[in-house]
Amino acid sequence: MEKTTDVWEYDGSFAGFMTVVLTAFNRQQFPGEIYPIEDTTITLFVKEMIETQAELAQRIFFRLQKRLTASNLKFIQDGFYSSAANKEVCLLEAIEIALQTKDSLENFIGHPAILTLQKAIKAMYGEAHLLTGFLRFEYVGKILFGKINPKHFSLPYICPHFAERYPLETLMIYDETRQILAVIEKGQTTLMEDVQAPDIPENIIEREKQDQWRTFLEAVTIKERINPRAQMGHLPLRFRGNMVDF
């Protein structure tokens, strides 16, 4: 595939990226850079906007489902939701490799694009694992509500955990970074994009429970054994903003 210095722009959605994939393979050219439309990166080259075509995007995804192994398709999807630098170009190269082999993309870590994606995917799964332990909920009426500020698009990866853990509860998890709200009810998850953070009214009972929890934590803390450096290793500062413990 010919590599160019072109700069493309798209709407940032998965359907938009599938349209980018179709455009690249139709032209037999890979651009040098691809940016979501909200990205403000300054470039010397004029950006070409690739308009999303939902129907064509769905068709190219179905074609990839047929051509790629299940593990390689998942690698592509996970890579898209990661925060890898210039991930779209890396994904185009990964798709080109996957179309030529049935071997796992994980075995091509000698390729810079695959290595970049693999590291980012590993970081995303690591963040999702930490969030399953650090996410805190509070009752808003009969709903359990919590907020997160993830680096990666970890929200869809933590929802199955909480759906299984709280099968009888209705939960709402808000991603403040991407303004996405996940609603989990009866094991089913619905994602709502471009949503403002819900306005949570003051709940005296909930506030009392949080105060009691903080009092308990202070009571069981052995002040002489407090080790901030060790605490930072186990619970980084970026997770603490929405934790009632702090």
C-alpha cells in the first residue's frame, strides 16, 4: 500500500473510521496522519475531511468480520478504543497485515504499528481492571450512580463486570472525559453519547452514609504506618477525585 503525506480528518466514530478504511483501500493509499475532527493538532498540510457513510461503513465491517479471525478483529476494535498515538494509521497497517494472514496480530510485535497498539490495549485493559475496584457508587433515588475520568475508552469494558455484580440494581456510570453515560439495567447496557453530567440532588441519607464511611476509614487507619508513596503505587491520584474515601 502506498504511503502518502496526506492528512485526513473524520468524525471520530467507529463508523467514521470504517469509512476511512474503505477510502484508504479504494485509493490504495494510506495517509500520513488521521485525526478525529475534535483534535486541534496543528499541521502544515491541509486536512481532507472523510465524511462518514454509515451504510458503507457497516458493509466494510461485515467484510472484515468475514475476512479476519475473531481475535484479530477484536484486536482492531480494542485498538480503536485505546488512546494510542496516531492509532488510526496504526490500525490501517494492522488491518493490511490481518488481511494477509490468519496468524494472530499479537505475533507481529516487531511491526511498530502493532507494538504501539498492543501497548495501548494493554494499558486500556489495565485501567478497566483498576476502575472495577476504584469506582464508587451512590444512591440517587433507586439508582446507583458513579463517575469516572478514564484516559482510555474503558467504560464499555467495565460495564459487564458491574452488570454481573449487581443483577438486581439499575446503575448509571458517567464518563466525564468523553461525556458518555452508561445505563445498566437487568444485565443490559446502553451507552448514551454527548450527555451532560446528571445533576445529582443532595441526599441526606446518602451523605450520612458517606460521612460514616470516612469516619470508619479514619478510625482503622494507623497513622504511624501511613506511607504516601506506597499508597500512590496502589491507588494513583487520578482515580481519587470521585472516590468518597478521599
